[in-house]
Amino acid sequence: MSLRVLPSTDSSTSDCGCSRRTLLQGAAVAAGAVAIAGCGGGGSGDDDAVDASNGGGDAASTGVTMCGANLCVDLNVAANAALAAVGGAMVIIAPAPHGKLIVAQPTADTFVAMSAICTHAGCTVAYQKATNIMACPCHGSKYDVDGKVAVGPAARDLKTFAAAVDASKVVTITLA
């Protein structure tokens, strides 16, 4: 958005050509636009989320597919290398009504899955390997690997889902 400033008709003054009110209104609009852009509710990891909401997309490249009513993540696929490593995690966009899920491997062959949406302000949480928590970048809420609130301002736990890995290294997340 651009602000229009009219030139002064009197060349003997250094007036900017706009009233103080117009200048302040323009500054307020610009500040509001910056504030709104900063509150997109995105949080972390949105651009890296794997979209399984359309049935898994290109399963060959993502290795994330719907397997019946469940969600399956193939750890043998290169796109899932972060989750395949102990301490790794990834965000998956699951079919409605589940939305974004975060799946992590806090210890060898132990997987946790939960909503990736902070219950306080709706930002996307991120797994912090060093502290073994899900942290919201917006207001500092933290959840343990069981989805329980560890630090507020969030007051409600994250919804959790059962997750298990099989011998072929496919993690099955039970959505039902």
C-alpha cells in the first residue's frame, strides 16, 4: 500500500503537503499492516510440512500416505530422514478434521504424534530435541512429549494420537 503525499502549492514553505492528521493516519495504517503480517499464526515449520490431506500426494516422494483410516510415514523415504533419526520430528498436514500433526522420535523406535497447533493461540509448535518438548514460538507455551502442558500460557493439552513403527520402518499414526 502506498501513501499519497500532495506537493505544497506554496514554494516558500517547507510544508510536506499533508496535514498532521493525514500523516498520522498513514503511519497507523502502515503499522497495522506490519502487525497483521506478523500475526499470521504460522509459527514454525509450516513451509516444511508434508501435506497428506489430499490422500498423501505423491507418495513416492513424500512417503506419507493414508493407510485405511490411519496415516503412514515411510522412514525409508529420503524426505522423512529427519523423523528417521532419534530426536527428529516433522509436521504433517493430515486430512480434516485433524489438521497439522507433529510426529517425533524422542528415543529409538519410540514415536509420538499430536496436534501441532498450540491450544493457546493456534501457532505451530516445534519439537526441541535438547529439552524433549514441543514449544510454541508465539507465546512460549511448552508441551511434553505426551502433549501435556508443561509451561503456559496454554491451559489445554495437545490432542495426541497413537503412533507405532513396524519392522519395515513404517510409522502408523492412528487417527480414529
